[in-house]
Amino acid sequence: MRDIYRKACLLVAWIGEEDNASGSAIELIEELSQYGRAGSGTELESELRDNPAYLGTGYWLAPRDFMERPYWYQLWIIQEIIMGESSMVVRSGTCSITWKSFCARIGVLQEHLCC
């Protein structure tokens, strides 16, 4: 398996068919790219405290719903992530994001917005 992952040009983490939440989740995660640099997560936190609808109403449930999909609870994804992360794309329906971008932006959420 190691050779297969190492030689792969692209690894697709298929999260499942697209639904209303998956498109919104990936869109919000992409929007967080502007807050990925040092200190800007604090700016996002302040902006959201002042204006909870800053990034849109109803968006915040989408990433939660996306992360609760069955894919994330499968044991084999550990192998996929470890061996294929440099070429991995997270995809749901027609929406996709690179694994590297996904992790960086989810990190902004966890560091600055989670309790």
C-alpha cells in the first residue's frame, strides 16, 4: 500500500455525495484562508464577536455537519492521510479542497473559535 500511495499523483478522499452542508462547509473553509496568517485568527474572533453574521448566517453548522459524515469515522482514513497527504484532495460531490488547505483552515477554526 505504501508504494501505491507514494506513486499516486492524486488521492481523493471521497466524503460522499454533495448536499447543502458540504458545499457551504467547503466554501466557508476556503474563506478562512485570509485568516490563516499569524495574528489574523484573532481578528476573525473579534469580528465574529462584534458581528456574529460576519461570514454569513447558517454557515457554522455546515462544517460541523461535514465533519460528522461517516467517512471521518472509518479506520482506513488514517492510512490515507498519513501516506497520501501531499497529494490528497477532500471531495464531496463537485466541491473539493486540498488536504493541506483543509487542515490549515480547520486549524484557524479550532485555535480561535472553538470553546
